[in-house]
Amino acid sequence: MNRSGRVRIAELCANPPADNTVVTVNGWVRANRAGKHHSFITLNDGSTLAGLQLVLNAEQFPDYPSLCRITTGTALRATGVVVATPDGQQPIELQLTELIVVGESDPTYPLQKKRHSFEYLREIAHLRPRTNTFGAVFRVRSAMAQAIHHFFATRGFLYVTTPIITANDCEGAGELFRVTTLAPTSSAPVSEDFFAAPTGLTVSGQLEGELFAQAFSDIYTFGPTFRAENSNTARHAAEFWMIEPEMAFADLHDDASLAEAFVRELLDHALTHLPDDMAFFDRMVAPGLCDRLLKVSQTPFERIDYSDAIRLLERAPVNFTYPVSWGVDLQTEHERYLCEQVVGGPVFVLNYPRAIKAFYMRDNDDGKTVAAMDLLVPGVGELIGGSQREERLDRLDQKLASAGIDPRALWWYRDSRRWGSTPHAGFGLGFERFLMYLTGMENIRDVIPFPRTPRHAEF
Ligand code: 4AD
Ligand code: MG
């Protein structure tokens, strides 16, 4: 079957053709209300939240009784004349002249009219894109990926794809998934493995991104990221997507300014260009969402020092599960308290203790902290992690040594500090965390098409 002449429902609703225009649509049945003389079929093709109403007139279809039995989930190709429906949910409906059942659906189709829980829909992740919520989630995901490329393109950032298979553990947290072609039972030395070196799936493209920033000034990556951390939370996935910009000739405050512009512009983009899907989330998932995000998009973000954040947490009238004192890493409960209770919006926490941060972050002059930043947002906690990088080779070598990293393994990274090293900075934004913040969806499993989490790699 060819697709010629087919129009998308989004296009029909956005620019309704004149009455009596003949159009053809393809899609899947969401509902069929059949009567003696007429059937009303709601058809959805994924291009928009809205379904298009198809009207079947019994007199025009000799096989009307069998068409009445078309069930939810059936794939149809429908041709009909456009009729304006000023009082309807959609601007138009189609009075059908021709109807082809492309793919039948039997009554065991799991997506019936009632509302299903997100937990249940995760078990049928192959079908959930056909629901209103997941239709909206994945349209927004697609549009935001394009908006992200646009944001950087208009600022002259080079898009660089960094390796997925790598021999470096950028974050030093030992969360690499191993990549090997040796049999699990093999006792062969690593020299016989495919790469003749221990390799894994990347936890971050940052180190390679830094190399490109030292040539192209401003770059970003946007790619899949893998972490074998065994945390079964609503905010962690073993496979997620990260956007990592890196700027040469830039310090921590330039970094925070870029991160702020990035988040605020993306929110604005979603509210402006995806009004129907955003209104859906506001209505069905997180009441007040659009007003909240609009305000965030229009208001400068707060910035506080880690040391001040600790003082605020120590004074908080809350019993945290993890006790707080200078030197501890912030847990999600602390992060959420800071942005939800103290600030009431996004907040940058700057200058964390050196001991809890990765080797590449630049030492501050106080001898205790590094030029690190996290952006915390309500509902999610850490949305962005970034830093100014240690560009001084002698300091970098000290930091590698104290992190127990063999400098020979990162000889190329060290080289970037030898010839024309510049102050530089960057950050990583977790795409799924951003989508959670944007849509109000509360579980990371519900903003990625096929989630990978401990013991879950189905689909
Ligand atoms: O804070 P992280 O670990 O920072 C880095 O990887 C740096 N190399 C980034 C850089 O400076 N270029 O991770 C960055 C962001 C986090 O703030 C979070 O949004 C997301 O990545 N993230 C995760 N998202 C989903 N599941 C996980 N397991 C995540 N781990 C981190
Ligand atoms: Mg982090």
C-alpha cells in the first residue's frame, strides 16, 4: 500500500481544508461508537493528541454491519469529505466515502477506553505510545531534541559525537558496563580482547568534548550514556541521554549562565510550540505546570554556594534521612528541600568540596573546594551537573594522583593542558530528567521509550 495522498491529522486540524475537500488519513482507532444509521470512529495517527472523528453513514456502505464491529486498535485508511464542526472538539470531521481496514485488532487489545496506570503501561511499553499520555511524552521528547540542537546551532556551537565504547571512566565512579568479546568463562588476558584494553560503555562524553572545545571553542554532545549504578529510583536509568556543552575561554559563571539560558529557552520553546501537549500535562499530570514553567522561563535563577546550602540544611526544620555537615554530598532529599522549600524554583549550588567531586574539576583558591555547579529543580533534584575544568597541568596531575588514576591512561587528556590550554567549562544535562521537569511525569521510566533499569532490559 502506498502512502500517497495521505494527510496527517495534526496538519488537518491546524489548517482545516474547506468543506467538501476530499482527504485521506491513516491511523489507529481509539474508539468506535456504532449506531443503527451512523458510526463515529475516533482515529489517531500520533501526529497530535487529538483524534479525528470519522463518520460512517450506513446507507453509503453496503458492509456497514461489519464495519460497525471495527474495534479499538484497528489500523485504518479512510477517505472522506471534510465537514466543519464549529461545536466539536476538533475543527472538522470526515464524512467517509471509502474505508480500508489495513490491520485488524481483536478484542484482546490491552488499551481499552479506561485510564491505565503508568505501572501497567510500562509492562506493555510496546503499546503505550498509542495512549494520550505517552503520545504527548514522545512528541515532546522529539521536539525538544530538535530544540536543543537549534539552541546550540544558533550560538555557533559545534555538534560533536563522542565515542560510545570507551576505555575511560570519566566520572571515576566505577559504573562502567563492560564491553568485551571474550566469553564470560574465558580466562584469556585482556590483550586478547577485541580492543586489547578494558573497555566499557561511556558514562560521559566530557573528556573527548573538552578536546574538541580546545579546537572549536564551543561544542556540545548529545548522546546515549550508560551507568551501571544499582540505584532503583524514579530518577536513575542505566541508559539515558545527556547533552554536554563545553566552552573554551570560559569560567564557572559563564557555565551557569549558559545552563540557565539553555533551560529557560527550552521551557519557553515548549510552552510556545507545543501548546496542546503541554496543556495536556497541565490538565492530566501536574496541575499548574504551565504557569509554573512560564514563570521559571522568565525569572533569573538563584545561585548559592555549597557552604551556604549546608548552613541552610543544618538549620532546616526537617529530619533528613542522611545527616548534613560540611563535606557531605547532597542527597536528593537535600536537593529537593533547597529548591522546593528554600528557593521555590531552580537553584544553582556552586563550589562543592573537592573530596566529593571528580578529578577534572578546577581547584578553587581556598584549597578545599572545586569550581563545580549543580542545577537543582523542584520535583526532580539534580538536573544539571557541571564545572570549570582544571586547565593547569601540574594541578591536574596532583588530582589524578589523589584519585588513583594512572596518568598514562589519560595521556591525551593531559596533552590538552600542554599546548594552548585555556580555562574552560561545561555541564551535562540529563535529557530524561529535563523531560520529567518539563512534563511533570514523576518516573524516568515514563519519559524514555524503552527504559533500562536494574533487571529490566525488555523490549
Ligand atoms: O552529574 P553528572 O554525573 O555529570 C557528568 O557526567 C559530567 N561529565 C557532565 C559534564 O560536566 N559534562 O551527570 C550529568 C547529568 C545529571 O545532572 C543528571 O541530570 C543526569 O546527567 N544523570 C542521569 N540521568 C538519568 N539516570 C542516571 N543514572 C543519571 N546520572 C546522571
Ligand atoms: Mg552530578
